Amino acid sequence: MEAWKKLLYLHQPFPDNYTDVSFLDQLKRNTTVAKCSYKKLFQDFTLIGLYASLLLLVNVNFTGIYASIWLPYLPTVISSGLALVCLVADARLGSIHQFKAYVVILVLLLLVSPVLRSLNESTSLDSIWAVSTILTVLNIICHDYSLDGTGNYRSILSTNMSFANGIVLASRLLSSMRVFSFLVFSIEVSILVPLFDFRLRQILTRGHYVLMSCVCSLVAWAVYFAYGPGFVVLYLMGLTFVLVVLPLYFEHLQKYKNELQGPWDVAKPTIRATYS
């Protein structure tokens, strides 16, 4: 009897549902699947925890300014000082060029602050918070976390969302200088800090953890003064869930990976043009 061949386009003396014993002899499983360790997963999720904490810090600062819990200019002065230090220290980006661009942005924000303050006067505060929450969640989802740290940092979509969130919240503040101070703080925290962290991870990995520890401590302190100790506990629980529980869960899911690879190649039809 003729031996069965693994060729679909040949007419063979076998039924359509026939399965030969040699059909799966060279079947391979998970030959290209790379399993990640818990340490690698933890490192990746720290990027999500850091960026979410930065966005939360912007919203908490708005609450502090809106409710007059602290001076509106103090967070901006501190963040601006740190931003200038980072821009000067980062020679790889070209400190002079970045400094000029930074000054231009500050001047533009100062000019448009009176317009932004009256942008959403007829909108209720609940609607403002709803829009801000949606923008924040979408920002976390769409942000380019650059896990490998070797490619280019491209966060155009998340940058636009961060700027839009700052404008939406700033429109509820009472004075133009408060709007200007908050927008500067929002840009420095949600746009410049992730960029600085990306550069920092390329040079010194431990610096990323130092930066994250400082940011998380600052967020916990701001949440405590703005909302109370109960919300600090909620923040720490959420941070623990992102940094500890989610890496463990993803590590557990790796055992369910099942990639099958056979020895056969996909047939590629050859189309020959006919000319009359």
C-alpha cells in the first residue's frame, strides 16, 4: 500500500479524516516561549506603579490647591527646581536646547493661563472630575512604558492626555497664577519625570528604584494631607497590588502557555499571469 504523505494537494488512497501515526512525530511545544522571572516582572510593573503615582500626584495637587490646603506655588517651585537640575544634568539630551524649550513652554503657559481659567466655567465640578478620571485611566493604559529601555521613548498619546487632564483641572482654579502654577507642575510631573526615569534606567537601574521610592513617599504624604490617613491606606494597598500581586499572577499564568510548532511549512501558492 502506498505510504501516506503529508501533502494536502496530492490525491491519496486514504479517507479525508485519516490520521497517520507519524503525523505528530516531530511536533514541538513551547520552543520559542520565553518565561519571565518574578524579578523581571516586578521591574516591569514598577514602571506602571511609578507612572500611576505621578498621575495621582497631579490630581492630589489640584485638590490641595482648590481646597487651599497648601500654597499653590510651593509644589511648582520645588518641581521646577528639580526639573532644571535634571535638564542640566542630562547632557545626552542636550541641556541647552532642552532648557530653551522649557523656557518657551513656561512663557506660553503664562500667556494662555487667563484663557484656560475661564474655559470650563459652566461645567460642574463632578463633570470635571469624571473627565479627569477617564483621561487618567486612558493615560495609564496608552502610555509607552519602554520596558526594555533600549528603544526610543515615544509617548505622544499619553503626553497629550496629560496636558489635556491638566487643562481640564486647571480650568476650575480661581486665579490665573494658580492655573499657571498647576499647569507647570502637571507638565513637569507627568511628562518630564517619566522621560527622566527612562534616561535614568539606561544609565543606572538602581536610580529608578530610588526615584520611585521618593515619588511614592511624596504621594503618600500629599494624600495624607489632602484626604486623610484612610486614603493613604488605599493608595498603599493599590501600590502593593500592582507591585506584588500582579507580578505573581502573571508568573502563575506562564505555565498555561502552549505554543505548538509542526515540521511542515505553510504552502505558498504560485500565481502565474496569463497573457492573451
